[in-house]
Amino acid sequence: MLLTRRAALAGALALPNAARAQARPLRLGVLTTLSGPAADGAGAGSVLAARMAVEAAGVPAEVLAADMGDRPDVGAALARAWFDRDGVHAVLDVPNSATALAVAAAARDRNRIALFSGPGTTALTTTACTPNHLQWTYDTAALAAGTARAVLAEGGRSWFFLTADYAFGHALQRDVTAVVQAAGGRVLGAAAFPGDMADFSALLLQAKASGAGVIGLACTGAPFENLVKQAAEFGIARPGTGQRLAALLCLVTNVRAIGLQDAQGLLVTEPFYWDLDGGTRAFAAAFAPQNRGIPPTMVHAGVYSATLHLLRAVAAGADPADGAATIAAMTRMPADDPLFGRSSPRPDGGVSHPMHLFQVKAPGESQGPWDVYRPLRTILANEAFGSRPGCTPAG
């Protein structure tokens, strides 16, 4: 059954036979986090996603992988070595915004390709935009617009933020605040915390006392997971309290680590969920058995979708040795696959597609260990990504 599903998925996405001949195989480098607590959200799953895209497209390509260890200096050095020494045409994934900015610059300087699925910084499409990269899966502005607008439509008019005290956390808070205030909502307060903080009790009590209808969690990783667990201990955002928790960046692997008992009711925005429809389920059925039973996250889906679109552009005649020309070709071509549906690569280096607001299920609703989301509403691409000012590189 698994082989049948994989064959069906590959057949649905495969390119015409005439387009499969590729004289010089592509070299694709998946730069990711292969160890540590963040590895399940990207890591080996991103490598697998790239290889599945190569298999589906039928374009000869070699997939390399390297562990950047969540360190920007290591990641940037690996990318430069791939470009300069190893003949890598495109770097994929890069689940760290600081590393992605360095990789984007390296791809620009060497006229190579970078396809980002993990990083969220909007600098990649504004002050640090280049003609050599695409930010495929999400950015902080899209997460903010998607979550804030959808939660406002669900009645969440007053907000309080718990924010990781670094650029990414503050960007999420800033972007959500702009959407909330533009819609006539109110921000009642915020509290920032250092990345190594473990006890959030005082901050959670402050958020609870604010009376805000929505407590926005502008953080990710271990701090996010600890916040949700401790909020459950204090009875915050439980039915009848009048408050809700909104995750401004969350993966299904985070929900699994927290557990449904503590995460139930959490509001989450993502462009992809493995159990959303027939196409996502077919992909997950092929993916999970090769990934220790873990279904694909939105980062994995982004790696697959971006890689597939790159391979389609190459099959249509783009020369991957000319990175800027290949990105331009990808921007001109429609992107459509079962994971994101129709996506629109933009001239500013971003990609627009629908986003979805989910609510984490209660334990009694779940039909399996990874059955964690209940869809609430779909946010159209133009609502989630809006009209962007375009590429405005600094200097």
C-alpha cells in the first residue's frame, strides 16, 4: 500500500518524460539542524523531503546534507564551501533566520540558488532581498497577518504578548500588533523574556491579570513549549476563562512534545498540515514511515514544494548554474502541488499561498498520536501575505 501511494504521488507530480533528460545532474544541499530538540521539525525530514521531490520530478539530482547545529557561523561557512568547492547549485531549508541571511548573501555573490523553508525573517524580502533566493514557506508578517486576522474574526479583540527577547520574537509581536490595531483591536500589554528562561509563572500571571482575550506567544522552540505547559498548570486559556492562547509560530512536532492535555485549545497558523486533505495525507503516508513515523511539518512540506518547483524550472530549460536566471524562471512559472496548492513566487523573493488557522484538539478528539489539529478557517493568500512593498535592499 505504501509503494502504491508513493507511486501515485510521484505520478501525479512527475514531469513529462521528454523533460527528464538532464545532461548535468543538479547538486542540492540541505542545510538544516540534524540534532537537538529542533531536529524533528526540520532535520532529516527536510533531507527526505528533498529526495522525495527529486524522485517525483524525475530530474537527475544529488542531495547532500549538513548539520549547521543552529549556529549561523557554521551554517554560513558550510554554504560557502558547498558553493565554492563542491559545486552545489542550490541550498535548501536553513531553519534559522540569521543563517539564512548569510546564505542569501553567499548565493547572491556567487550567483547560486537558495530556497528557504525554515527561516521567518521578513528581511529576506525587504532589506536583504536578492535575485537568488525564495523564502518559500512562511515569514513573520504572514504568520502575524494570518493569526491576527483569523483570531480577530473569531472574536479575539484584546491581546497581551509574551515575547522572546530577540529579533524574531519582537518581529512577531510588532507584526501582530499592527494587524490588531488596524482592525480596531487593543494590545493591553507585553512582557519580554530571555531565551534561556525556564520559569514563566510570573509572566503568565501578569498576562492572565491583564484580562486580555488572547495571549500571543511570540516565541518558538523550548521556551514556547514550556510556556504552553505552564499556562496549562495555571489553568490559563481553559474553557470558561475567557482567554485563549495563540501560537505565533508552531509546528506539529511542538504540539506532540507538549501533549494534547496541555496544548488543547491552542490557536495555530500554518500553510500546511499533514491531515488537511487527500493530497497532504498521501504525501504523509509516503513520508512518515521513512521519518521514524513522524509526519511532515510545514518546513518539510516547504522543502518538498520548493525543490519540486526548482526541478520543474530546470526541466523547462532553466540553467541552474545561473542562479538569478533560474529564480526568475521559477517566479514566472505557476507553482502548484498537493501540499500547498497554488503558490505564487514573488519578485521580492517571497512566495504567497493560503494559510490555515487550526485549533489544537482535546485528547478525546484525537484519533491518533499525530492527529492534533482541527481546522477553523482558511486565510487566502492575498490576505495572509497582502501587498508587499517589494525588494528594498539596504545600502
